[in-house]
Amino acid sequence: MQLVKPTRLMLGIETSCDETAASVVALDVDGRPEILSNVVLSQIEEHAAFGGVVPEIAARAHVEALDGIIEAALQESGKDLAEMEGIAATAGPGLIGGLIVGLMTGKALASVSGKPLYPVNHLEGHALAARLVDDVAFPYLVLLVSGGHTQIILVRGVGDYERWASTIDDALGEAFDKTAKLLGLPYPGGPNVEKAALAGDASRFDFPRPLKGEARPDFSFSGLKTAVRQAATAIAPLTEKDIADICASFQVAVGETLQDRVARSLTRFRGMFPGQQTPTLVVAGGVAANRAIRAALELVCERNGFRFLAPPMKLCTDNAAMIAWAGLERLRAGIEPDEAMHFAPRSRWPLDESAAPLIGAGKRGAKA
């Protein structure tokens, strides 16, 4: 008589920036995933006065909170550490202080429990998150848009990634945050730009669409950010209406820029995989929570015959469920975490190590 394999459980730990998070994710006997817990502690209040994340404050907050967050995640899941099949911890890219806290905690738990440790690339967590909530078959495209990254990645399989495009200057999330700071909007900048844009006239300012029409598939947002600053300076002091109009015009420019840039990769994908009936574009990262950006990307997918997929909001921003899931994906694929206990955290860790280094690609010189 053949024994039924038990449900596989993975504890995930995420501390790459300013969220302290832990999660337990299960994979049942039929290969269906389930998030049993996903506890996230935001540090927004700690950093608000500085208008951005202060690495030293973030690392200290992770030290103070992580043990309790892990305990809460285990309690919420109804499981204990002994039942885990492995421990997945973000090992990069990100702020090195926070990465050290999370990865060292993961190593300690793995050591005392005898469980394998899976050092996870934070970007891989984002790239695979859609498969945690939807049946997405390989290969597919991922548009990763966050405070530190703007990339288009071909996901061939677990651990098999090819970067097709990146930003040559600022990441999109960074452009949102700097625009917010310029206009005097509170931290975090991205959500507040989106909120202000709701009351604005998007046709008032004709901001540039960087690289639009060019054959290269990459992104650029530095010039757009400069145009916003020049427009704001020209009409200062700004009224609430001015700020709303600038935000709305900026957001429309971003959406149209993304449509032009992404369309080139969609065409390339169709040429490489002509037999795929329903090709998929997944959008991931914190900027994916912006509804206007989602709408612009849905439209370009519809025009090109692609399925558009964005994970739920709670899986777009930093979280540990996607890290636990990346660990389970590697476990299921038979990818052994060799020398994991000696793995050093990496502030820069591109998914595609063979890609030429560009700003925003996860190489040295790029924002994490």
C-alpha cells in the first residue's frame, strides 16, 4: 500500500527593506498552494519623518520585531517549527542590515530544527508570486516595478530567468517617491501620488514619455522626473489643484510609457513562443498596487492578446508568503540549497547573472 505524502510546509522570512514579515505556506498532495499565515509589520511610522527608509533604523526595527513576527506566523498557521519542511529567508537584494537580520535568523532556526535553509532572491519571490494564487504555466513574462527595480524578465522555469529590459536610470517606484517628495506629499510617496491624481486634470501638463518609439526595450524615468520638477518650479507656490494636476499628468505619462515599452517585449515573446495559446504578463512589485498602472497594462495586454495577471495587493508589496512560496517551488523542483548555511547576504543580486549590468538590474550601482 502506497503512503500518501503529507502536506509540505515552508516558513518564509522577509526583511529586505522596511517590512518585517513571516509566513507559512503549504503545498498539498495535489500540488495546490495555500497561505496559512502572512504576518507583515510595516515600519512606515519609523521612517515617515525622514521622507524615506533609513537603513540603520530599519535594521534595528527588524531585530526588535522579527522573533515575535515569526512566532505570530506559526501560531496563526496552527503549525510549529518541527512541522516545516524547510525555512526560506530573503538573502538579497536589499538593505544589507535588514538582510543580515533575516538570513541569520533563518540560519539559526534551520540549525536548531535540522531543517534545510533556502536563501531566496527577493526578486524571485516577486517573479513567482503569481503562481501562488493562480495557475500560471511556464514560460511567462514578468514586469517587475518597485522602488528599486524596473525590469522585464522572461521566466522559463524555477531558477531560469532572462532579463529582457531594465531601467537605464531611476526605477519607477523611485520616480514616484521623488515626485511625491518634490510636491510635499507625505511618505510613502507612491500611494500618495496615486491618491492626489484622482482629483487632478491629466491633460494639464504634457510630460515626456521617455524612450517612447525607440527599438530598445529598456525604461528611463529620470527625464520625466526632471520635467515634473521644472513644471512645479514654474508655477510655485503650488496649490492643492496644481499638485493634483501634476500627479495626474505624471501618472498618465508613466502609464503610456509602460505601454510602449512593454508592448515590445510582448511582441518578442510571441515570436519566441508562437505555440502558446494564452501568453501571460505578470506585473509584480510595490508599484503594481497602483490601479492606474494596472489599467494601462491591462489595456496593452488586451491589444496584444496577452492575459494580464497581477497578484493580490498583499502579494505585490514586500511579504514573506512569496518568499516561502519560492522556497517551496525550489523544493518541488528538486533544487537543493547547497552550502546554504554559508550563504552571505547580497545587497545586489540580479536574477539573470549573465545580463549586461545596467542601472536598475540588481548589479552594483543600482538601487536595491
